[in-house]
Amino acid sequence: MTVKLIMSPRNRAAELSLDSIGEHFEKGIRAGFFAVGSQLRHTARLQMLEKKKGIKHANLRVRSSAVGETPASQTGKLRRSIGYQVSGDSMEFGAGGRGSGVNYALILEEDLARPLLVNSVKKNEAKIETLFNDAINKALESVS
């Protein structure tokens, strides 16, 4: 399909509108990343507080997580380190990042099979598409 725009005073508004679609679309994608990142962080933090099926330690108030479960929040350090960062046209979602003082997030996720980040993404798969669509549609509504 091809769209040919024939220049005339009557369609100048359409030309300007077409020129700004890309900019608005990019703003929508960035807004979508912020919405998705916030949702993933919120879900991961809540999942850490859910009741676990692992071992009950005498000196801790919480039960450890079992294999496949999101890690239990024992000290709160890992839970507080969960975050996301939007940079340009990409987003990073993780835990135990720069300056958090937590260096065991990757060990829990990969070596001990306590998938903190993966479980959050899996739980939000359907919602991620909706969040992106809503953010992009809202950004494109302002194109006139």
C-alpha cells in the first residue's frame, strides 16, 4: 500500500500531522516502558512477600522459597534493589544493580532456580501488551 500526499494548502495540516507521528510514537513507547517497568517491579516485590513452601529457619520470621518460587524477602535488601531504567528506546529490569549492595540476585535467579525477574515477567505477560498499547494510543491521540 502506498500513500501519496499531494501538496496543497488544504492538506498542510495532514502533512504536519504525518510528520509528528514518529515523535509521538516514540514518546508512547517510552511511556509504555515506564508503565511496564513499574508494573514488573511492583509484581516482583509483591511476589517476594507471598507465603513460601521452603524451609522454615528458626532464626528468621519467614520461610525460605522452594525451587521455582520467587525468593522470600528475608532482609528486604533484595526486594528494595528491584528496579528498572528506561534509556532511549530500551528498558532494563533487574535486581541487585549499581549501588544496591546486593550481589546475590543473579545467584538466586540462575544458580538456585529462584526466578525473581522471570516470575514477574511471566505473571505480567498479558498486561505488558495492554500497557504498551494504552501508552502508544494515548501519545498518538495528541496528533492532530
